[in-house]
Amino acid sequence: MERKSSDGVLIGLAALGLGAMTAAIVYGHAGDTDVVRFAIRMTARTSLGFFLVAFVAGPLLRLMPGPFIRWLAGHRRAFGLSFALSHATHLTMIGLLYSLDRTLFWTLTNPVTVATGVIAYGFIAMMTLTSLDALHRRMGPKLWRGLHVLGAWYIWISFAVAFGKRAVMNGHYWLPVAILIVALAVRLLGMMPKPAKAVAA
Ligand code: HEM
């Protein structure tokens, strides 16, 4: 994929926004576990936003092409890398919470979630590294696509599980669950072969 200078601008803006948001939340309160937990939740939500754009932009372009969708699809990589940045911040805040209060950390999570989360971060790291042109070329298109498709689905499932288990206890979480289901539908519809008529047109 050709690297665009506007990708750099988008990623820079995402980094600035994430840095400003996280600093505004924790500045002066980095020892307060409630504040750090809030930062963990907020970064999970910014991650969801960036991820969803990267996840559906391609299929959306097939389903309803238009200038805005084309722009989104053309900047998929920037949204994917912004997701990686946001989730790195999520991890940093998790590390901060762990260092502040291990007992609280283990009441909020468990070894299975940590293990599945480590796999998710493994995918995110590999997808980020292979977004670099040199590695992208070296990998070849088949392997690259395999990794990115598998990683994207694994991350979708991670979000669905993380929000789904909270939705059972707090009704507000049905909103992100519903958004994830719509994204799933868009992605699956976008994978379906186009009818011959549409292809000819
Ligand atoms: C080692 C890996 C991870 C650990 C230890 C971890 C830990 C946590 C903790 C402790 C919270 C709850 C904060 C609170 O309620 O105060 C949280 C929230 C959350 N995490 Fe992570 N996480 C990990 C990876 C991931 C991954 C890979 C995803 C998704 C791709 C994810 C998505 C979420 C979501 C959606 C929330 C809820 C946000 C909200 O309440 O709105 N996490 N995480």
C-alpha cells in the first residue's frame, strides 16, 4: 500500500489527542486508582473508534462507494495505527494500575483475560510492524493479508467479549455491543460477491 503524507498527519493528530486526553485525566492524580481506571476505560473506547473505522472502511467502500467512504478506506492504515497507539495507552494505564494496587487489578481481571489480552497485543504488535512498507513487501501479499484478517477478527472478538460481559451487568454497554454487531454485518456483507450486473456496471 502506498504511504500517504496525510496518514502521518492523521496519526500525529491521534497521538496528540490521545496524549492530551490521557494527560488531562491522570495529571496530578496518577496515584488515584479510580482516575487510572477511568483512563483505562476511556482508552478502550478511543481504541474501539479507531478500530471500527479500519475494520469496516474497506467493506463499506464496496457496499456504498462515495467520496467520504473512499477517503476513510484510503486512510485505513492510519486508523489502524491510531488504534495501536490508543491500545498502547490502554496497556500503559493497565501497567500503572497494576503497579498501584495489584489486589484491585486482580479483582478487575483474571489470568484468562490477561492471556487472551496478551495474544491480542501480539497481533497488534505484528500488524503494526508489518504496516511498515519494507516488512509489508518482504512478507508477500498472501501472508500479510492472512495476518491482518486473522488479527482484525481476533480484535473484534476481544472487544465483543470485553463489552459483552459488561453489558450483562450494566445496560449502557449494549450500545458498543450493538455497534460491534453492525460492524460485523457490514464486514460480512462486504465480503459477499457482487451480483454480475453490478460488476458489469
Ligand atoms: C493484558 C491485556 C489486558 C488487560 C490486563 C486489560 C485490563 C482491563 C481492565 C482492568 C479494565 C477495566 C477497568 C475498569 O473497569 O476500571 C479494562 C477495560 C476494558 N478493556 Fe482491557 N485489558 C487488556 C486488553 C484488552 C484488549 C486486547 C481489549 C480489546 C481489544 C480490551 C478492551 C477493553 C474494554 C472494551 C474495556 C471496557 C471499557 C469500558 O468500560 O468502557 N482490553 N481492561
